[in-house]
Amino acid sequence: MKVLHIALTDRGGAGEGMLNQHRALLERGVDSKVLVGFKRTNLETVIQTAPNQYMWGKSCALQYLQKAARHFGICLNRYDQYKRKLYLIRSSHWTQYSIPVTPYDITDHPLVQEADVINLHYVADFLDYESFFRKMRKPIVWTMRDENPGLGGFHYTSEKEKFYPYFAAIEDEFAAIKKKAIADYEPLHLVALSNKMRDFFLSNECFAGRPITIIPNAINADNFRPQNRAEARKKLGIGENEAVIAFVCCDIRDERKGFKELIMAVQRMQKESNKPLSVLCVGNNDYVGSLPSNWHFLGRIDSVDKLSSVYSAADVFASPSHQESFGKTVVEALYCGTPVVSTPVGIAPEIISERNGALCPIGDSDGLACALQNVLTRTYDKDVIRQEACNMFQPQVVADKYIELYQKIML
């Protein structure tokens, strides 16, 4: 069985989950390869392809001429026209937004031609919906890593609700392009990372009636292991007797991550308790405002060992997100044996219980404070927390579920 994974890139949270799945499939003896638009790892089984349509030509001179034309607003084709429209809209109302018409026609690529099963992942701004679904005839598994496939260009419903008036015309056009391209493609099976993602796509006009299976993200437990709490705190300059909350995200400015609610929750907790309390914050930290010295901004951390130190140093991990496709930081914290307080988004409602933390309402700083305080007063078995997470999210476990699905759709 030859499986080809297709994604925009092999980096980021979605790329990491895909590669963990890919490596585990290789370990299981599956002929697995990856095709991306932008390669950032050195894996030989990951192959980068280049744009091959809507171009004047591939010579350096012609490519430079095209770039110059775009710079001056000259639109060479539909893709350029859409990019120009988006540039004008997002100059005043920026949000993550993707185009379903791209310069990539990957259907004739040798890896696509030889594959028995195609596994799509995060393909925004890479997959050209029209050419791909018109020419393909192979079984496709589509792992939905955010809501973008079911929307026009937005990646989350919350962003559409906020910005739709500014993108209305182009959003409706993009949604129509996707719906028309996918409508008649029969051998298509969806994979949702959580129950909430499944519910979204089951009710989505573009994918209604499609078979869908829940398979969680693959996260390598070998990368995130419990460390000695005292040593972890010493590395980070945190006192042994302090109550410690950890918060990890890519960008602290992202309102969807709930950082404002965490600030208010911690302020309330400090008013109600005399015990020293510290907060470890990981992520791009362009936070505008002043916070007390017990807030420790650690910036972006790429080292999994150092990130494990942060999780292990904490008494509780806080994930007050408003929306998540999955929520891998929750799993990373659990791998380190750290209890979690999370809003009921992504995978959290399915794995957080009294054995490993608590849930709190979305956007409710008082509810977040109460949940954090309750978890801080309880005792947890770190080994049990880690083992239960391993049983669900280890790449080998996830790969076995995908193998079963691949074999099913090939019949």
C-alpha cells in the first residue's frame, strides 16, 4: 500500500502531526511519502514541489517580470486577481485567509500518480481545488486540521463571524468554488481530530453526508516526558514553594488563546490567596501592558526538552482557548504528567476529567480562576495522567487507526 500525504508545509502544529503519523506508518511497514509546497525538514521522504500553472514561464527573467507586475497591481490570472483583492481587504482588516485557486496542479506529479491512497492534511494556499478534484480518481482521506475546507477562505467560524462583512463577496465565491469542486468526488473520507470538529463538518454544507472518522492528532510522547519538578523550577528560576501555572501558545496576542481571561483569573486568585503564584508564559510575547514580576515571559521555545521543563515545573497547565482544532499543548502537558484546566474546545472535552484536571467555560475568567484553584488544591498521579494520554495519542496508536481506514476505503 502506497500512501501519499499532501500538505502546504511540514512545519507548524499541523505539519508536526502529519510527520508523526508519516513516521509511524513507515515503522509499520507502509510505503508512506509526503508532498509539500514548502519543505522545512531534512527528511528524504518529504518532497517539495513548485508552482506549475498560471505562469508565463519558469525562466528567471519571466519570474522576475511576473513579480514586478504583481508589485504594481497588474493581475496576470485569477490567482493574481484574488491575491490583489485580498491584499486590499486585509490591509484594513487582517485575518488568516486562504485562496482555493492556486498555482499548483499536482495531479500529474509522479508521487500522486503512483499512490494508492491520498491523505490530504493542511492544504490551504497549496491545493488547487478545481484541478485536483476534477482530475483525481484515487481514494482520498482528508484529515481536517482546521475549519478552512468547510469555509470559503476563513480558517475558523469565529473569524468568519467577526470579519465576514468585509470579505462577503470573495468569501461566498470561494465557498462556491470549493463546493462545486468537491460535489461529485465520491471516494472521499474525512478524518476529524475531535468530536467538535466532526460535528462541524457533519453540519457543513460542503461536506454533508460524507463519511467521517475521528482519529486524534499524533503526538510523540518520547519528546515530552516528566522532569523532576525541583530541577525544572531551578532551571527557570522559580521558587519551590510557589504555585505555578503554565500557558503555552504560538502568539500571545491571538485573542482565541484566551490570554486576557488568564490575566483576570490570576488577578482574582492572588486577591483570594496569600500563597506565592507564578505564571510561565511561552509564545511570541509582544504583549502590550504591564504585569507583575511573577509573570515570566519565556518567549518562543523550540526545544522540546525545555518545553517539557516548563510543563513539568507547573502545578497546572492553563488552556483557556476560545477555539481549537485539536489543542496539542494540552496533550503535551498531560505527557509531562501535569494536570490541565481547559475550556471545552478541541480534544479537551474528550480527555479532561477529574483524574487529570478540569474544564471551565469559554471566556469566563471567574470560572477559569475557580477551576485553576480547585486543581491546585488536589493531588494527581502523574504516571496515570501520562499513561492515559499515551494510550490515545502516541503516533503508533494513531497510525494503526489510519491503516485500518486506508484498507477500508481501498476495498
